[in-house]
Amino acid sequence: MNILAVLKMVPDVVEELEVGDDGKSLDLDFLRLIVNERDEHALEQALLLKDKHGGSVTAVAIDAPEIDDVLFTALAKGADRAVKITDVEEGLSTRAAASLLAQVLPKVPNLLPADLVLAGCQATDDLDGQTAAVLAHGLELPYLGIVSQVDADGSTACVLSEFPGGVRGEFEVDMPAVLGIQASEKPPRYVPVAKVRAAMKSQTIEEVSAGTEPEASLAAVTGMTKPEAGGKAEMLDGSPEELAAKVGEILSERGLL
Amino acid sequence: MPGNVWVMAEQWRGELSEITYELLALGRELADGLGVQLEAVLLGHDARGLAATLGAADGILYADDPAFTEPTAAARSQTLASLAEERRPHCLLLGLTNLTADLAGILPAQLGAPFVNYCRDVRVADGKLEARCILYGGKMDAAVEAAAEPVLLGVLPGVRPADQGLKSGAPQVEDVTASVPDAPRVRFTKYLEPEAGDVDITQQEVLVAVGRGIANEDNVELAEEIATALGGAVCGSRPVIDQGWLPLSRQVGKSGATVKPKFYLAAGISGAPEHTEGMKGSDVIIAINTDPDAPIFGVAHYGMVADCLEILPALVETVAAKKG
Ligand SMILES: Cc1cc2nc3c(=O)[nH]c(=O)nc-3n(C[C@H](O)[C@H](O)[C@H](O)COP(=O)(O)OP(=O)(O)OC[C@H]3O[C@@H](n4cnc5c(N)ncnc54)[C@H](O)[C@@H]3O)c2cc1C
Ligand SMILES: Nc1ncnc2c1ncn2[C@@H]1O[C@H](COP(=O)(O)O)[C@@H](O)[C@H]1O
């Protein structure tokens, strides 16, 4: 089975984020990019399927700062190929990036059709679309998202997708298909830095020029602000003991302790 | 003259879901602000009766097809796309739930229409829609305008109180055509009910919730100790469940449970909208987070910028001392 895992970089939201001078985008000086967490799960799910059924995994990404490290890490984890789409303007919206991928991927030698294309079902910067769904539309493939389990054999995949309240739905999906991964069946594997370094020495990232203009985004941010921190909360301070005592008081006031 | 405001009437296992009414409340404001009609789009099979509580709308567009009994997006997307092409609504409100997520992903691409995701509010200003969106897991607030119509708006749960949009008095129901794929490539087979956990977190008065900030499985025990002493239970955010530190039955949020305890302690949880929609109705919320900008402080009643690995052990002591 041949599987594509699509990876994209997003701002690390555990870091401090600031609004840039234009008042409508993030200040790049403050930005630390990480792989979208759901995409890491997509890659893991691809690798788990390969471990089980054989075949190949190709990690695909649009060029971005730190992307080489991410792609070498994917190779070190067990991906067979890494493809980087270059000559793309920075800061594309989710929708523009996904439709660009849908145009470019079919032109990459020996890549498509793959049996499955896996990508995260969501990212925190998805203002104007969802990568996996837009990609599915562009590639004219079926789509199912919020996926937390995949097995495949022959021409159909058996996929579990999450509904509210812990209910899951089981689906049969004709392959090739695009799946939006919510969580892989096991937590993403860890790979030691030494193995990533080894991958950097022994393997290569295939670079493919996009050769096409991205479409304009139909949704424009006109202003961005930081929500007032603790907009509502009464902030408590003190030593850990003092803070714990305050929590104890709040519990006592309510008859819970 | 702009087109009408449409609301997708979402259903879950044969009943309208709460977000439908929240969207109707919002849609009513938008339609009045634009001076157009509010229409609910109801897609179902033998489901005309559901129109009875959609009285907040001026009219209902009802399409009937057995395909709509399956929780899949393709038939809904195709039907909505052809309806929207024919009738040109000004906007369509879609709930950002696990039921509508796939539709919200596919339909904008299929229609070639703008999509505005993560809307926490939408207003009419100078005859135009302005959306307020939550980006970066709640760390930024963006004002967003769309460049074309119809605009598809992905609206977060809780945008308006559901009871504001819940009105009986069935408006006029217009039958419209369903257009569904002949051979669907995604086929629903069955629902898998959640395994009953050892405790039902929706029934607890006290919940101690842990997030990724708890760092490892061993530390979850600190929370367990406090919860047990208080006669409550431990629950968690998604990453804690994904790591296998707590079972799925303890997950709070969009894909997990919605809880409303008397006391909710959030330790090392950032406060992403997918988590907060499941707990923001709690009576008292206390958040512990090392990041002063963590969005959880926007829903908590009390907050502390502190290391939960220091606070929780201290709290174990406090609770033990108070119980004497
Ligand atoms: C379709 C879908 C459904 C989802 N459903 C759910 C759901 O049901 N429930 C859910 O929770 N999520 C859900 N999510 C995931 C959600 O988007 C977030 O990723 C998740 O809630 C983040 O969990 P977290 O806050 O524990 O982790 P993070 O966002 O990584 O936050 C960890 C926080 O801990 C803080 N921290 C770190 N160390 C410490 C310390 N020592 N002391 C105190 N604080 C510390 C950090 O500052 C940070 O704020 C869903 C996502 C999708 C796409
Ligand atoms: N707006 C919607 N988007 C996606 N799925 C839906 C929507 N409305 C209903 N469903 C699904 O369709 C199914 C119909 O169920 P029922 O009416 O019980 O046969 C529900 O279980 C939902 O999962």
C-alpha cells in the first residue's frame, strides 16, 4: 500500500504570539513553527499501516522554515520518500495551500495515485478551509475526516471517525481516498536525534517546483488582536501553598470540602 | 438585494442538535440586520416533523432522501451546493461540530465559495457580514471579511443561547430536490457506542482535569488523589487521552463529554475551543497554567499563572489537612 502523509507547519501556540505591524497577521519575529499536531498523527498512521501491510510512505510538505528537519525526521521514522514543494510564496492560507498541492502532487513523478492520502483533520490556523478536505476535492477523491482508526486491504479502507460524546462511526471508504486524521492508533513514535542526523547524511529530500500560482484567498483578515488575557478570571497569586489554600477556601465556600 | 441567510439544521441520530438553535438565533439577527429572510435547510428522510421546532426561521427548505440518514458529507454537500447555486443565499451557517466538520470542509471547495472558519461571533456592519474568529487555539482573535457570496461560516458552539433560537410554530416548508451521489464512495456501516467507563464524568460534582501540562502519566496520580479526596473524578483533555494516560471515557470536549460540575480544576490545559465547549458551563472553573496568555483564563473564574506540578502536590496537602 502506498501512502502519502501531508505535513504543514503551524505556529506553536504554547509560545507567546504577538500581532505584527500590519495589525492583521502574526509577528514573525515571535513565531516558533512546529508541525501541525494532527499531521504528526497522520504520518504515524501512515507508518503504522506500512508496518502492518508493507508498501511505502511518502512525506509531503510545502517549503517553510524548518521543513527540512521535519522531512528528515519523517524519513528517520520510516518514511521512504520526502517531497518538498518549492517556489511557493510564504504564508499561504490553508485553502490556497491545499488547492496548490492538489495541482502539484499529480505532477510529481511516481507519486500518485497513492492508495491513501493522510493529513491532519484540522489546524489552529485553518481560517479559510481544511487542508485534507480541500485536497480531496482537488484530487477528486472521497474524503472522511476526524479519523481515529484506519485499516485497509484491497480496494477499500475500514475507517473509524469520531462523533460527539465518544460515539464513533465505522465507514467503508473506496481507495484511493483522502482521510483527515484526528489521532493515530498509537501515539506518534519518537525518533532519537542521532537517527535524524543519520537520515540527513544518507537520504535526500526531493524538491519539486510548484510551477503554478496559488489561488487568492476569499476570506481576508482585516484585524487581529490578542484576546485580553484572563478576560474573565480573577487571577490569584502567592506561593504554591498559598494558592492551594485559596483553592481550598473556594471549595469550602461551596460546601465541597 | 442580498440573498437570504441559511442555517444548516444539524441532526444527531434523528433529532435536531442544540447547535441548530444556536445558529438560528444568530441567523435571525443576521437576517434582520440585512433585511432578508432566514431559511433553515433540513436534509433528512421522513424527517419533515423536525420542522416543528424551527420556528425562528421564516421558511424551511426540506430535501428528503434515504442518503441523509447516513452521517456522511457527500450527499449533503452535493445537495447544498446545487441548492446554493440555484438560489444564491447570502450566507450559510454551519455548526463546527464533529457532525458537520466534513461538510464544512468539502462544501466550500465544491461551491468555490469563501469559507470562514472558527467564528465565535458574526455581525452585520454597513450591510456587510463581519466575522470574529478564534485562531491559534484561542490565542488570537481575528476580524474576517469574505470576498464573495455565498459565504459559508463555520460557527463555534455556544455562539448564542440555544433557547433564543428554539421556537415552535412551524414556518412554511418548501420541498426541494436532493441530489445525492449514485455510488457513494464513503459508506457508513455502524455506530460504535463508547465503552462505559468506570465513572461517568458528566455526573460528578467535582472534576480535576489534566492537560498536556501534566507532563507524564505518573503525575496524573496527583490529580487522582485530589479528586478522590473530594469525592470527584479525574478527566482530561485530548492529548492526555491520546497518550493513553486516561481512558476515552474521561475526555472532556468536542469529541468527548460535555460536563457541568460544581467545580472544575483545569491543570495544564491551554483552553482550545474544542476543550472549552465541553466544560465552560461548570459552576466554578479554576485554571492553573504557566502561560499568562493561555486562553483557558478567558473561561475560568479563577486563574493562577503557576506550575501545576507544584500546585497539585500542595493541594493534596491542603485537602488532606482540611478533611482532618
Ligand atoms: C475534531 C477535533 C476534536 C477535538 N476534540 C477535543 C476534545 O473533545 N477535548 C479536548 O480536550 N480537545 C479536543 N481537541 C483538541 C484540541 O484542539 C486541543 O488540541 C487540546 O484541547 C489541547 O489540549 P491541552 O490543553 O491539554 O494541550 P496544549 O494545548 O498543548 O496545552 C498545554 C498547556 O499546558 C500548559 N503547561 C505546560 N506545562 C505546565 C505546567 N507545568 N503547569 C501548568 N501549565 C503547564 C501550557 O502553557 C499549555 O497552555 C479536538 C481537536 C479536533 C481537531
Ligand atoms: N448536518 C449534518 N451533517 C452531517 N451529518 C449529519 C447532519 N445531520 C445529520 N447527520 C447525520 O445523519 C444521521 C441521521 O440520523 P437518523 O436521522 O437518526 O437516521 C445522524 O446520525 C447524523 O450523524
